[in-house]
Amino acid sequence: MNARCYPGLLAALILAGLASLPAHATRINAPVAVPHQDQSIPGRQATIELMFVLDTTGSMGGMLEGAKAKIWGIVNEVLQQRRNAGATIRVGLVAYRDRGDNYVTRVTPLSANLDAVYAQLMNFKAQGGGDSPEDVRSAMAEAVRLGGWSAPSSSTSQVIFLVGDAPPHDDYRNMPATDTTARNASRRGIIVNAIQCGDDPETRHAWRSAAQWGGGEYFAIAQDGGVDVVVTPYDQDLARLGEQIGGTYMAYGNTEKRRASQSAQVAMESNVVAAAPAAAKADRAVNKALNARAYDDSDLLQQAEAGKVTLPQIAEAELPDALRKLSPAQRQAALDQALAQRKDLRERIVALSKQRDQYLAAQRSERGSQSGFDAAVSAALAKQIK
């Protein structure tokens, strides 16, 4: 049995110790610039909400695999920008196909639980389709209506990325036109970008128009997504550290909630992450070191670090199982030891990620500029995040 994949073993180990961390783009219509908010002002912490509306029909296989490899890196790039220090990142997904396929849309509302969102992304398979137009109308309308967007504010950035290779079914009249939805989103403060895979002229026209009405940008990338995934000598070590920091997760709360959260964390580490590309595993480990909300609100360590809870405030029945067996003094010592372990792992991840970044920068210099999915998203966000 592997302690890295079974976080409950961490508590046993603690007890034993007590006893004896640039794409090509066409600018369509620039969003209105908003002055950067001072993150030190209470109540002004930035929130960044990113919704990816993804065509998941058969022709989009390469694009989907690229997104699975790069989504953690995209989020990390946002977090590593100084202006976004301490920001809350919420990500959502809308997978879409067409009438007659297994589904028309599948909506994953915006969430700060990036592990849960990534698990949904990993489930997406490129299947169905066959004719050119897809139900883009429904996908865009549901992204805006069912996305779970925060109320607009001066410190909230809200961005949609429409990604696909086929135009909308404009003969479907049960949903508003894609342009109408993009315009309505823009009026609500949501920027709409459109990333076209391939070179279909009808899609080009529709995507350019959506970006124009949505106040965003249009990007043209290769049919397969154009993602350049570089395997580095640091990926395996980062993935291993990521598993170890996942092993520090310690759920608390009522019995049902505690057990469900702990089981979900184990499943994420042992199933979803195990199947992820090497680059994604490394980038996820870096996210766990950078992101103040790397885990859900059931994680006792995260809540304690944020000053949201102390052990005396938790009813004994809601403590993690291992801590409940200890005296109050031993509980605090065990928690302090776990917090120190997580801090040490974060520091090791950050140090190793710097070496990895240098390696990747050298590789990019040799390969030249990139124009794939991840480069397009990064180029847009560099301009559009407040």
C-alpha cells in the first residue's frame, strides 16, 4: 500500500512520530481597460473566472488531449503573475456536440476546486459529430446562463474561450444566435474569445464575429490544437512531490462529509492524476504549491493556514479520525507537524519548478514561437485580466 496515494496513512505516520510544496492573434475589439486593484486592500482580492466551451466531436481529439496536458500550466501562469498574487481562480467547462450525439452539452459550472474540474476534463472524449455544423448556440447560451458566474465587480475578471472547428447550426432556433449570446455576455462584463481549430471558412466567419461581439480576440490554430508538450527531466520528481503533498490532505467535518472528501481526494490522486500526461502531473504539483485554495474547504490544513479554523473550534466528532484519538496537546502537535510537512513540500516544488521553467524556456527558444491552444489562451489572458 502506497502512503502517497492513501492520505489517511499520513495521520498514522504523524502518530508514530509523536510516540517515538506567443500565439498568432487577430485583435478584434479590445475590452475596456480597468485599473489594477491593490490586492492588499481588504475585500478587494481578485477573482479570475475562466470558462472553456469545447467542441468534443470526433475531429477534436488532438485539441482535447492538448487541453488535458496544458490546463494546469495555463492556470499556473496566471497565478505566477505578480498582479494576480492571492487571486482566486475559478474554472468551468462546457463540452458540446450536436443533436443526435450522446449529448448536446455537458456543463461543469465555475469552481475553485480545480481537481474536480480537471477530473471532468479528463473524462471528455472526442466522439460523435460527422456533419460540419454543431450546436454552438446551446453551448454558448448555457455557458453564460448556467456557468455560475460571480456578480460583476472591479476586481473580478470573467473570460470565455470558445474552442472548435465547425460553425454553429444557425437553423436551430430554440437558442439565441452565437453573436447574440456573445454580445449579452459582453454587456455583463464577460469577455468572449474564439479559438478556431483548422481553417474552415464558415467557422472563421462565425468565430471572428463572436469575438467581435464579445469584446475579445479571435485566434486561428492548427486542427490538432497545435500544443507543443515538452517532457522535462523534472516532471517525474515534481509528480512525486505532488503525490506527497496530496498525502497531507486531512478532511474534517461531519462523518459523511469527512469520508466523502477523503475518498474523493484518494480517487483523484490514484485514478485521475495517474492517467494524466506527465506535463500535467508536474504542472498540477506546481499548482498545489502556488494556489492558496489548492484543495476544497474540507481540508483542515488549508483552512488552518488561512486562519479560518482552529482545533478548539472543531467539535471532537468532526475532527479527522487520527486526531480524535489524541489529547488536545497532541492534536495540535500533530497538526503543526503536518503543516510543516506541507510547507516543506511546497518549497521543494517551487525550487524544482524554477529549474523546470529554465529548461522549458531554453526549449522554446530553440523551437521558436508557438501558436497553439495554450499560447492563444495565455496571450488573451495577459491582456484581459484586470
